[in-house]
Amino acid sequence: MTDRLFPADWQRGPRYSGAYTFARCPATRDLSLADVAIIGVPMDMSVLYRSCARFGPRGIRDASGQLRPHHWEAERLEPPFDKLRVIDYGDIEVFPGYIEQSIEQVQSALAPIVDADVFPVVLGGDHSTTLPVLRAVAAKHGTLSLVHFDAHPDFWPGEPGRPYHHGTVFRRAVEENLIDPAASVQIGIRGSVSAGIIPAAREAGFHVITGEEFWRQGLRPTLEAVQRIASLPVYVSLDIDSVDPAFAPGTGTPEVAGLTSREIIELVRGLRGLPLVAFDVVEVAPAYDSSEITALLAANLVYEFLLVLSERSGSA
Ligand code: MN
Ligand code: MN
């Protein structure tokens, strides 16, 4: 175990110093050193409203300097980094202005990571980031279950000849058989635009728990539904706008009356036991953030997810 790498020790150098990697994890592309790779995808060319999620990976990495190896709640003492070798793989090189090429680039960059059985944790980027990651992951694991936290179903058909924007991701994913909607859950959906597409998502087979339904039924029935329905290899996609703009203002298409930061943390913790194969956090747009609260929440959600991964048996 002496040759493996650990995050930098905060007692030997301040947490705001050195290279900006996620939680000060080692920056490397040597997959033989990793169980989990943190991967940035600085791509936001398909947003419908405010852009800036291209700076999401940088913002989340910056805010992650605040993370300590040990959890902030006393009963969770074992750091995820003790069990999991987590590397920061850096950012995928995308091509601003060229979404088709960028999507192909992200997929081809993800493939060797997935093929090496290294667990991908992706920092977006707008939600179009998810489609090429889904393609890469489904190429290895077959059709997936999606557990999707979002204010929006992202199930719009798009226009003929223009299939890609951040609101069409899961329509494309269903068409391409990357995900099975009958084995997938969408949580936190709300807002006037989303309302128009919720019936279509349900008709396609998605189990949709709207923001209001979550508020009425609470955490336990929601997590029971997730555990019951997500039976295939599970891709978790977390759009930060699932969270209320009071807790996560730094995003492109905020919708009021969303989840609290406490609720989204508990929802991520509730993913324990699922057959997880990939995770992304998307739509963090630092230019609209206030006091870094959105990026800090996103960094903590990644950390919570790493804890979930570290607690399951076997390697990642
Ligand atoms: Mn989304
Ligand atoms: Mn959204």
C-alpha cells in the first residue's frame, strides 16, 4: 500500500494552496492508480438560458478545497479516500461552438476510463455533458437505470436537425436505448416549462417524483421508490437546479421551490446499495453563484457520493 497516492495532507500545507484538483486529490491520468476518476467537462454550449456552466468544474474544484478528509457529521468518521483511490483526471478537451464534435470527444475520452473499471465522477458542464458519458457507460454495462435529480425532465424532443441541447438529453438516451425509463426515476421536477413535458416522460415510463410530490411525501417513500425501481446498472445524474435557488443560485435555469441542501444530501446518501456505475453533477454556473454556496454544495455532494461508493463491498 506504500506506493499508492493519497490526497495532500492539509496539516502539511493549507487546503487553499497547490494545484486545483478536486479535494486535493492527486492529478494524474494513470488509471492504474485509480478506483475513481474525477473528470471535468467544461462544456455549456447547449444551454437555453444563462450560460457559464463551462466554469462548473473549476468552481467545484475551488470550493472542494474546503472539504476535509473526514466527514462533517460525527458518525461518519472513515474518509472515503481511505478505501477508494480517487484521482483528479483533469478536464476533457472540448471544442467551444462545436457541440457534435465535443459530444464525440467526451464519449471517446470516457471510454478508456470506463473500460479500465475506473468509476467516472463527472463535473459538468451543462446537462448535455451527460449524453456522451451515458453512451460510454452504456457501451460497457448495457442499458442503464437513471436516477435523475433535476428541476427539469430534460425530455424534450428537440427540433429536426438539432437534436442536442441540455433539455433533450434523456429523450436521446431513451431513443438510443442507453437508459430504460421503466427502471429510471426523476426527482424534483417542477416549474412551468417542465410541467409541459412531465406527462410525456411518464408516458415513456419514467417514474417522475415532482418537486411538489417530494415535498408532500418526504424522503423515505422517495428513496424506497429509487431502491425499488433502479434495478439495472445505475447512472446518477444530479442537475444542481434540482435544489432550490435559495441554496443553489449558481445555475443557468433556476426554478423556485426546490430541494433543500439537506434534502439533496440525504437523497444522495440514500443511493447506498444500488448497483452504481457512474455519477455526474451538472449545471453549476459560478458566475451566478453567491458566496460560492452552489459550488460548495456540489463539492459536498460529490464527497457524499464518494462515501456511498466507499461503503459498498469490493472495489469501485
Ligand atoms: Mn438538467
Ligand atoms: Mn435542470
